[in-house]
Amino acid sequence: MLAAVLLQVTRLTGKGTAAVACGNSYTAAVLSDGSLCTWGSGLGGQLGLGPNVTAAVWPTRVMAGLEGVRWVW
């Protein structure tokens, strides 16, 4: 059985995290400035960091492909 454990992501402290979404092996966070950070396993491209990035240990800013995208929560 898996246990849920909440951990503070210290690399996002002070960045103004507005929303967080978690998948099976990856996480995405929208910051208050509208930027998107992802981390975890990206074997299927879930991280949005390019085809050669299979994992990100720390929150990494998604830099491409978000032009004109607007999120509402």
C-alpha cells in the first residue's frame, strides 16, 4: 500500500505557488506570475521539457509551447 506524504518543495518557497497538479510520477505547479514548473518522471513527455528530458529532480520552468495559453482555476 502506498502512503501519501506531503513535503514542502523548498525550491518554490517565496515563488508564490498558485496551483499544483500531481500525476502518478510527476508534478506541475503554476506560479503566481503565470509560469509553469514541472518535475518528476518525464518518460512519456509529461514534463513538457523536450523529448530528451526523461526526468527532473527539481522544479524546472517550462519555457516553450505556452505562448498564448491562459489558465483559469
